[in-house]
Amino acid sequence: MLIEGFSQGFVATASLVAAMFFLRFWTRTRDFLFLAFAIAFAAEAITRTITVVEGIPDTNYSWVYVERLCEYLFILVAILRKNRKTS
Amino acid sequence: MAAAVYLLGMFVALACGVLLARGFKRSRQRLLLWSSICFLGLALSGALTFLDLSLLPPTIDLHLLRRAVTAVSMLVLLYGLVWDSE
Amino acid sequence: MQDESLSVDRGDSVGVDRFIVDEIDSVPHLEALLLLWRSAPRPLTAAQIAKQLYISHGQGAAIAEDLHRRGLIGSEHNSAATFFYDTQNESRNRLMEAVDATYRRELIRISGIIHSKPSPGVRAFADAFRFRKDKD
């Protein structure tokens, strides 16, 4: 479907741009949290692109949701790590 | 199994959204307003995905709604990053 | 100029730099704070602050609010909102003296520190994810 491709492409591009902003914030602050967000959003962009190109479902598909799981855990770990270092 | 992942995703996004909303109240920095809205929107999208995968019958498909919510959330984030990050 | 700064208490200049990095968002912020410090305990309105700094009233008000929110200055909300430097804290007063002196001597270096900081929005974003808010 055309709208599927469009919406995935939209979100993938937006995620990629967000990732680049977060990457820039990371170079300025050296705060790992920004790098984590950059990686997570970049991974989103890549995942969505692959699901459209390969024509596979976006959610209930083995490596897709495993990858998403890794993203979420990565963010969580980055947040916790930030706070462990503060104390 | 997949549904549980999206539930987790919803919680992570919700946590980010709430932390950023709190930060916005403290600092009044608009970047936090927009990114908070984005993450809350992504949390909503995660919740809808969870519902779609686990609780709702196959006759109801939230696919397009989820896509729309995610797209609007990312648009809000981009707006904030472009205009309010310097 | 360089020799003079070397003979100054090293501890002082480290404290000053730390303060600038932690609390000062821009050069007008620093100048507003120093303005109030030098006028202490006399209160000034946002308009007066803006006039002294040659910035717009809106900018002056925003800067004063920022400084107030960080706890660097006090404010009275009578008929007009006025801001003042609260001289109660002795160690803070000594720090302000050092900041004032250092800024007069080393304007370029201090401005350089301020300008090389990531924007306040980015810093606030990072700070939002800190659970224990003792620094800010």
C-alpha cells in the first residue's frame, strides 16, 4: 500500500534526522544518554526501511520486535547508568 | 511475546515523556516541551500496538491510527529540534 | 595580564569557572547577575536591567526570570516585579566577588567558556533524566 510506504518513510526519515540531532548533542555534551537516543532512533529508521523494502510486517515479526526490545532496554540502561554515575 | 515488547516500549516512552515534562516545568526550555509531547505520543503508539496485537480482535485494525500517531509525534520532535535546540 | 592571573588564588579561579559552567546560560545572564550583585541590595526592575544591558525588555525579563529560577537572585512581586541580589550567603558573596573580578580581568576567556557550552535546551534535556536534582 502506498500510504504504508509513505508513513514508514516519513517516520524513518524523521527518526534519522532526530538521530543526527542527538548525535550532535552527544558531541557537545559527551553525555552518553544522547548517544543512546541517537542509536535508538537510527535503529528505528533502519528497521522501518528494511520492513518496507522487504515487505515484511512491522510489528509481529521475529527480529523486528527483538530489535525494538533491544532499543528500549538500551534507553533504559542509559538512563539508569546516568543516575548511578550521579551518586 | 511481541505484544509484551511493545508494552515495555510504551513504558520507556512514557517514562521519557514524564521526565521531560517535569524538566520543562522546571526549566521552561521549549525543547523539553516538544520532546515530551513526542515521547508521550510514542507511548500512545506503543499502547495502541499492544492493544492491536493482543487484546483486539482481528476485525479491528489500528494500523493506520498507530502510524498517524507515530508520524505526528516525530513531527513534533523535529519541530522542537529544529527551532528550539540552540 | 597573564602573570597577574597566575598569582591569584588558583582555588578561586577554579570555583569561578565551575560556577560559570554550572549556572550561567549566556553572557547577558552573567552581566545581569553582576549588575544586581554590584547594586545589592537595591532591587531593579526587568526594564531597568534591560536598559543597563542594552537588550530588549522581553530579553531582560526572561533573563531575570531564569536567574531567579536558578536561585541566583531574589525577587519581589509588588506592583512591578523587581529583582535583587540577596547578600545573606557569605560564601556565595565571596564567589560573586571572584566572578566579578575574574570577568573584568579575563573577559575573553570567560565568554569563551560560556559560548562553548551546549545550549540551555540541550542541557535541560540531559538534566531532565537525572533523578536526584541536587545540582540545579
